[in-house]
Amino acid sequence: ASVQPEEPQAVPAEEPPKVSPSEEAKDNPKIQDEEEEEEIITTTRKHEEEKEAEGDFDEDEYVKDEFKAPWENLEVARTIYEKTKQMTEDQAEFERVNWNLKADILERQGDLEVCRENTEVGTEIYKQLIELCIERNLDRKKSRTIAGILFKMGLAYNLNESGYQKAIECFTEAAEILGHC
């Protein structure tokens, strides 16, 4: 008589111990961050609702505060760029290699000024940016980068009633550049 091997019996898998959501959050920093963020949002909303109910809510002040941190961050970035340049032995080489960092900072500052509805300052910053691009040998007639900046300038001018004609000029030049690319 032949002996047939015994078939292995399935062993029931042990269920992991049940952990409450609050215990799970203690071990997971992502969940902690999400819970903390939700708490901050809830607290901020309650505070705004209370101020609005009391008649103390100032929307202009709220918008002003909303742009304060981004502006400060851009100023810090600009300062770091300038100080790093000063500490470099060959400042001209530093500018040549890192001009795009300065360009990024200028572009963001221009964008922020336009968002703050400070379009005159924003367009001046965009003009500085175009000058920087030309200094770095970007061809004004063929550069997509310059076309993008001109488009943003056109949007900024378009926000002012008196800037309609300048907006058209910027949009037209941007379209011509893109037609040559």
C-alpha cells in the first residue's frame, strides 16, 4: 500500500492587532501633519467667522497678509543670491552661470506685484527681466522666454484702464515672437 503525502493544512493568518486611528496617527507623521493642518484651517475659519460676525473682518487686510509671506520669501531669495555673488571670487562668472536664478526671482516678484494689483511695479520688474534676458544673449525676436514675459506684461497692462494700448502692443509682440519660433 502506498502512502499518500498529507496535504498541508491552511493555517489561518493572524489578524494584525486592531489599532485605533488616534494610535495610528501617533506613529505616522503624515497623519499628524494632516490632522494639525486641518486643526489650523478649522481654527482660522472660526476666527474669520467670528471677526466677520463682529464686523471686524477687513478683507483688504486679509489679502495684504496673504501676500506677505511670499513677498518675504522672494526678498530672502534675492538677498541670498546677492550675498552669494558678493562672496564669489569671480562675480561676473557667477552672474553668467546663475543669471537664470535671478531671472526666476524677478519673474516671481513681478507676478506677485501683479497679483497684488500693483501693476506699475509689476510691469517695471518684467521690463528688468527682459533686459536681463537680452544681456544674457536671448534674442528678443526669437525667445519664447521673452514672449512669455511680454504676455505677462500684457496681462498686467490690461488690468489698468489706461494700459489697454500697451497691453495690445505686448500681446502683439509676443505673438510675433512665437510666430518666428
